[in-house]
Amino acid sequence: MWTSVYMARDREKAQLLRSAIEEKNIIVMIRCIRVPDKAVEDCYEILVPAAELEEALDVIIDE
């Protein structure tokens, strides 16, 4: 089961975190969350397998 570990405000931040998490051999999925209000940019949800949650959070905290 996939678990959300972070919501990034832009694609660059999401890609940066994806790369850092993947360096620890954790599978990562990024999902774009469309925001109806055009004044706000899209957000990106970073998901990892539930079994890898703690390790992925450690990577995010270190970033």
C-alpha cells in the first residue's frame, strides 16, 4: 500500500525529494494534485510503500 510522506508546493521540490529518497533504494511515486483555484499552483504528493515510511521520512527530515 502506498503512503503519502510529503506534499511539495512545486515540481522541482518533489523531484529533489524523489531523488534523495530513491538514493536509499526506496520506490517513490509522485502524484500531481490539481488545485481548482488558478491563483495557486499545483501541489505534488510524494508517496512511498507503507513499509518504507520511516526510512523515507528520515530522508525528508535530513533534506
